[in-house]
Amino acid sequence: MKKNIDLIKNNIALACNNSNRDRDEIFLLPVSKTVDVEKIQEAIELGFNTFGENKVQEILKKYEFFEGKVKFHMIGHLQTNKVKSIIDKVELIHSLDRISLLDKLETEAKNKKIKVRCLVEVNIGKEDSKSGLFEEEVIDFIKEVSKRDNVLIEGLMTVAPYRENVEDTRIYFKKMKTLFDKISSLGLKNIDMKILSMGMSNDFIVAIEEGANLIRIGTSIFGKRDYRVLS
């Protein structure tokens, strides 16, 4: 795992050098879905303390196991009926993408007297297989969020369409950065654009070159996933 992480860090440095960015701007989020606690413990020993998860049930099991010693981001699709169980157990939700989820987060956050930090998920490639708002829907949605009190938007997240030639993803990341900057300029209540979460194992170099400051890396750190862990 250390060799994997060292290679990723070298590629982050290369991407930053290519785009005249500071390496310290980039947050590397290990995605630990289907990964057992022993591997997560190894990653902790290598310096990580925050992990991305796709499933609520995995967050709950791992949260209990690590007893608050690590932080979790919810990066997968979040059902409204699961909000209550994790709202106070995750540091950041990457997948806010609809009014019904916004309303549920607002209600549960109010009940617990907390503020819930979120990213708005954007389906930048308009793919039927993916969640997220279309690019042209995002600003109106952000304006709705600004009317709430307990949901804070800290940026945007996307999963770019997979392309055999990674250079073909660049257009999508450019669109995300343009949208991010436009929202940043609006000065809306409860909207503080800090995080542009985009780029995964296959395309994170291009994502960084186009403005990502949080990349989500799973298989390149932990190896091939074993989905039997979920059964």
C-alpha cells in the first residue's frame, strides 16, 4: 500500500507542477468502500485519518469499530430514509442532489442542533447511470440551499464520464471549474465554495490540472475491490 500511495503522491506533485499549483492545496481522500478494517488500519498508520464511503451501512459499522478515531465522508448516493442514522457521523456529504434530500438534511440537522456540511453533486456528463444535477440546474438549486439554516454548501462534486483516453475527460473538469467559480462569485448565504471534489484513480491528474482540490482514490490505494465484503 505504501508504494501505491507514494506513486499517487508523485503524480499529484506532477499534476500540480503542470498547472502551477501548490501541492498542499490537494486533499487525497482514500475511498474505503468494501475495504476491511485491517486495510483501513494500515492506511491510518501511513498517515490518513479521513476516508470516503459509498454505503451508509458500511459507515455505521466502521464508525463503531474505530470509535470516532477517524472521519468519514459520504460520497455515494444518499437515500432520505438513511439521513438520520449518519448525519452526525460524517464530516462531509458529497452527494446532495435533490430538494427532498436537502429538506431531510435540514430537518435532521435542526433536530440535532448541528450544521451539516455538503457538496452538491453534478452529473456533468448527463449520464443516465449517474446521480447528480445537470450543470444548468445547479445554480437554482444552490439558491434554494441558501434559504436554509442548517445545511452548508462547501463546494461541488462530480464523477466524470469514463473515457479510454483520459484527455477526453478534460472538458468535463473545465466545465466544473467554470461552474464552481461562477457560484463562488454569487456571495450567497450558507454557500462557501472551498472544495472541488473530482478525479478518481483513472483521471485524477487531469482533474487536478483543471482545478480539483479533493481527489477520491480507491483501487489505486487499496487494490481491486472485493464486493463480497458487502454480502
